[in-house]
Amino acid sequence: MPSSDSGGTRIRRRKLIGAVVVTSGMMQIEVSTHEREVLLRGLRYVRSSIILELREPTKYDTYRRSMDLDEIQMLCQRLESSDPQLAAGL
């Protein structure tokens, strides 16, 4: 599948159909409540491993670590807010 990059938007041409598919790097998936909890548990585990990393960080490492933790936190919040019971305050 040939693809080109035009300002962050990937354009893919499918040979079989001939259609042009434009994606912005976003992916949507449907997960069950149990699967969502498993994802959240995994993200929390990864966050803990980043926080507990034992080594003398460089300035770049500190910045990267902070950015990684922020991304994990935002993803956790998005997954948590996708729970209808949590959103309803139950």
C-alpha cells in the first residue's frame, strides 16, 4: 500500500478497492468494561515502573519521563471517563 504524508495526515491507497483512506493517527476501538479495567491496570503498572526507575536521569530523561507520565495520566483519565457509571458519579 503506497502512502504519503501530508502535514501529519497519512493518506493510504488500497490496491484492491482503489479507495483513498485518510487517517489522522487516531484509532478507535471498542472494549468491554473488563477490558477497560485491564487496560487501566496495565497503564498504572507502566506509570509505576516509570516513577520507580532507578538511575541518574539526564535533563532529557527527566523531560521524557515527565511527558510519558503526562500521556499515561491523560489516557487513564480518558478511559476512566468512558465508564458511564463513573461519569454519572455512581
